[in-house]
Amino acid sequence: MGFFKKDKKKQRKREPPKRRVWGIRKETLQLIMEVSKESFPNEFAATLIAKRGIIEEINLLPGTISGGTHAILRTYMQPPDITLSVVGVVHSHPSGNVTPSGQDVQLFGKFGHTHIIVGVPFDLTSWKAYDGYGQRIELEVVD
């Protein structure tokens, strides 16, 4: 009766990958804030690229759709040569509330392990980082 057994792999909930990032470059965080200001009052979104545990770059994906309460990333537009370096997403909340929404947490669980939300006034104090479950994490800002 082996073919009547349920496939346990299909029953397991997909878990986000383990976090391997501990910091973000100050200049990268400043760039995120500047792009968020330029996008205001619409949301801004991009993928985060890390090297040796530090977020070094962002990647603006072609075809990203932004509005006042949403940003839709076309993740299939990610260049294949950097896909393995992508650790999560960054996006802005023009409202200033940097707490993840239910939709944010769903995205976090499907795409990476380190995520950043920035808010008004878009300065070095108006952001928070989250893991793949939407739980707050600390990222060190490094020079």
C-alpha cells in the first residue's frame, strides 16, 4: 500500500533560508534613502545583494510597478549572474510606518532571509530590518 502514503515533503511549509547577513554598508543605506525620496509618494522596491555577510548593493529590477501603497517586483527579471547573491528585498513605506504588512511577510517568506523597510523622513534612522518570518532583526551599519 506504499503508493497511498502521503508525501511528507509536500505537506511541509516552505521555510525561509537561514540568515547569513549581519550588516549593511552606510553608502548603500544612503542610496536606498535617496531613491526612496525620489520615488515618494510612491513606494520604492529593489533586491538586496550581499557579499561576505554585508549588504553591498541594491538591484532595481526592470518592470517594477510602484504606487502609493504597493510595489510589485518582477523577480524573474533578476539577472542570473547575481541571483545567488540576492538575500532579500528593500522597499519603502511612504506612510512612515516601517512595520511589515501581511503582504510584506508573505513576500519575505518566499524571497530571501533579510529584508529592509524604510519610511519617511528617509534618513539613517527611519528603517528597520526583518527576517524571512517578518521578525525584527539587527543589521549593523558599516563604513
